[in-house]
Amino acid sequence: MTYTVLRSNVKVLRPGDPYFTISNGVVVTSRAGFEISKNCPAEYKSIFITAINAGWIKPVAHVTEEEYMVMQLSN
């Protein structure tokens, strides 16, 4: 029996990881985030905000291994 193991070329960046933030020399911002629609009912918005603040929902960014390598080389 043989197994084929496929290796993903996608890297997950989480808050606190190197390169999770983007800086242009003046402004530093997260590479990923949340956007809650203005049409979202206030009750749901409150639940989302509570979950985000509690750390139950966290932003993640996905980059390819190639993109990640370029980010490392550019610093």
C-alpha cells in the first residue's frame, strides 16, 4: 500500500506572527480583519464583537509559501 502526502503551499498567519501586519513606514495595519455590514442587526453585531473581544473568533491571513518567502527576503 502506498500513500501520497500532499503538502500545502499555503501558510496561515495569525495575530502576533511575523508578517501578520503590514507597514508602509508610517502606518501599521493588520493583514487580515473583520468587516461587519451596516445591515447586520445590532444583536448579532454585539455577539460578534463579544466573541472577537473574548478571543473566540480571531482573524487569520493566508499567503502562499512563495509570498511568505518574498516577505522574509524583503526585510
